[in-house]
Amino acid sequence: MNIAMILAGGVGSRLGGDIPKQFIEVCGRPVLAYTVEAFDKHPDIDEILVVSLGTYIDHVWDMKEKYSFTKLKWVTEGGDTFQASVMKGIDFLRDKISRDDTVLIHFGASPFVTGEIISDAIRVCGINGTNAISTTDYYLLAGVKHSTSPVSDPENHSDEYINRDTIAVMNTPHAFRYGFVDDLYREGMETGMTDKVEPHTTTLMYALGKRIFFSKGSQTNIKITTREDLEFFENYIRGKGSKV
């Protein structure tokens, strides 16, 4: 089986406002509903788990009924970080699915994901038997001197061009064979590595010496993080509606 794990546990602090960004309505529907719909209508997705803010779990179940999401089977509470929410989702699924099943982990606030991106993640994960990380390579890249943050700091500069053919920009969905990602986090906990690296599955993989494989992505498959991202998505949805 192929199970989508959609992460909707963030509070959207960078966007601001009282409503978490994944639950903000755009053209009458929550952002999360658009994301869930992409997986719900995909022919190769069998079941969906939403890892949600605890105070919004009832909202997710209401959304299932309102939009008739037939594959949305489970909702559970997430954690404070991406990694914490993934770990809670992995724990939740342990007695519910097989180690040979494929789990696709995706941000609830990334509604631009397409059927093609989902299909290729499943395909690549099936070929190598462990994982597939969505990526795109259409960026010009520069090596930044100094280590101050943000990059726009006046002291920062660059005198190095990085060949984009040697760089992958990692994005979700992340597709994993369930047994692989379950073992990954068990090893991370046993070695204490989950507390030593940035709270992302990919950084944990690198820290534990795991090989990462890549599937197709898109520049438009962005995560809504800022007010400008939200406005862009709203314009996108309105544009789609005008073409129907």
C-alpha cells in the first residue's frame, strides 16, 4: 500500500495571524484541503494520515466529511518540529501498516503538489526499495562567504558559482519504505542523533550515513510560508477557476 502522511502540526509563526497557515481558507477552502485532495484523488494512494495540531484535529475530521475525502483514514496529534511530527506519525502507523508499505511524507501547507510528483516519488522509492526525495534543479546557486545570517547581510558576498548539475534542492513529498524510515528513527533515537541534527528526516539520513535518492519535483511545488506565498496560491486558484 501507499500511505500519505500529511504534516499539519505547524503554527505558521512566520506568516503571522491567529490561524495556522494550513487552516487558512483560500477561495472558501482551507489550504490543507487542497493538499489532502491531491493525494485523495491520486489512484496510487490508498490511505491518508494527517498529523495535526491537537486543537485542530476536529477541524480535520470535519474537512473529511465536508469534502468527501474517502482515503483520509486517520488523524493524530503532531509535535513541535517537522521531525517530531514525523516521529509521531511513524509511531502511530507502526501497528497499522506493513514494513513493506510506502509512506509519502508531505507538508500540509504545500498544496501545489501534483499527481506527477506523487507518482514519481512512489516509482523511485519502489525501484531502490528505501526512499525518494522530491527535488528540482532549476536554480542558479552561489557559494556565500562569511557565516552571518540572513544571507542578505551586507557583510556576506560570493566569489564562487556552484554548478547546479551537482546540487539538488530537496522538497516534499519524501517517499519511504515504512520499515526503512521506522528503523531510521529508531537508530536516531538510540544514538542520540535526533537531538544533534536539524529536525528533518533528510539531515538525520545524512548523519546516519544513509543514501538519498531523488524523484521529480517542480519549482511551483512550494510550501506556503509567507503572506506573499499565500497571495500567490490564491491567485493560482482563482486562475484555475476562471479556466473551468
